Amino acid sequence: LCMPVKYRTKAYLEDRYYHIYNKGLDGRDVFLDDQDFQFLLTLLKRYLLPMSDTQDLRFKKKPSEKRKDESLNLSTTIYMVAYCVLSNHFHFLVYQRDAHAI
């Protein structure tokens, strides 16, 4: 069993699964209402779903905005396997396809 170590740089390898999590300081809530949860889900969709799946025809974007979204999208390098979001923390299980994605 390997425990996390503070102040150590971890090497992330390609073709591996990783558990990514974050907790509120002193157990405090980080998601205060439904709008906070929805914002997180919007970010996950924007950056982790393939671009064709995230296009919303209700909003027309300038070509420069589309290029920016495409350059920030990580769907070709990280695959979201599962996630769990609670009021004071979240967990992501991701599969990293590229060594430099995380």
C-alpha cells in the first residue's frame, strides 16, 4: 500500500488510471448550491467530452472562440471513467492516454 506524500512530484504515465480528488478545507462545502454542481458539470463537458458532443447549436461562437475551446479540450488525452461529486469534495476516475495530459 502506497500512501500520498506531501511535496513530491508524481510522474503520470500514459495508458494508466488515476484517482483525482479534492476536498474542502476543514471539511467545508465547496459546492454550495445546485448552480455550483451544474457549473462543474458544464466544465467537465466542455473539456472532457469530444468537441462534436459538446457543440450547442443555441450558441454561435466566433471562429477564434471555437479554436480556443478545441485547444483546451482534453478528450483525446483523458477519458473520464467515473465521477462522484458531493457538497464538500469530488472524485474523478480518469484514464490517461497521454503522459502529459494531467
